[in-house]
Amino acid sequence: RGSRRESAVAQLFSLGGIHTQQHTTTHNNTLITMGYGTDILAEAKPAITMYHQVQQAIWKRHGLSGPSDERVLHDLSLGERAFILAHEFFAMYSEGGYDSYFFEGEGYRRAHEAVRVFRRVGLVNMAEFLSKAIEAAGIPEPVPLDYEYESPEDGFDEIESAYRKVRRSESLEETLVSYFKQHADEFV
């Protein structure tokens, strides 16, 4: 399973062509920092393309080793965390539901933060159902260092069935790109 995660990370880097330099300028005596966000916005491409460009730029800018890299929770802006955590959730959930998300790469350690971030950027359904899955699994907050995730006895069938019904009504890429456009200052 680890090789799938590495493959997904490798795909992010294979998209090519994103600049991650920071540019600074002043406007009315205010220092303005511009970075990869302004570069991507200047191109005005479709949402799916911008989503992948932002993903790649975040990985490149911060030199992340994966979604479990502690810097995801501590060094990235809210918007950057949203892109990384949402992509991780989407990939792992698509692979095997909530159990896969919690188990693979210790997603349970980032799940509470993912819910908070998803709500803030507008991924309301994703946040609501992930929150229900966290509760069903009994994942504590904060997660103790010695905590080991165990699948709930009753599983996630009911929660996953309900989420599948509303999942398509919320476009991951469009929602994140909309947030990105409104908060480009978080992507420098």
C-alpha cells in the first residue's frame, strides 16, 4: 500500500512547470509577498488544472515527504493544509473508504484537523461525514502518541453509504480552487 501513496506523490511532481519563488513588492507602503499562487492565478486555467498546479507547487515549495510529514499540520497555511489533507482523504477514501483513510499513513492522526480545515474551506459534506466516521471509530483528540487505530466493530457501511449519496454534489477541485482564488495570499 505504501507504494500507491508514493506513486500518488510522484504524480504530483510529474505535472511540471510551476514556479515557487516568492516575489515581494510594495504598494502604498505595504509589503506584498507574491508566490506560486499569483503565478498560477495569472494563467487562468480550468479548475482541475489549477488544482493540480497548486498541489504540485505546495509539495515543491515545502519539500514535503508525504501527507504524514509533520510540517503539513504545523508549517502550511490553512489553504495549503486543505489541499494536502483533502487530496489525501480523497485518494485513501476512494481506495477503501474510511478504514483505508484512517489506516493508511496514519490518517487518523490528521483526521480531526482535516475536519476543521474542510469546514473552513467549504468542503462541508466531506467534513460532516468524516466527523461521523471519527466518532464511530472513537478516535480521540488529541491522539495519544501510543494510540493505534482499530477498525470499529460495526464498520462504516452506513456512514459510507450516506456519504456516497452526497459526495458528487461537492466538487473537491472546484471548492478548493474557489478558496484558492479568494485567498491567494495563503499560497506564497
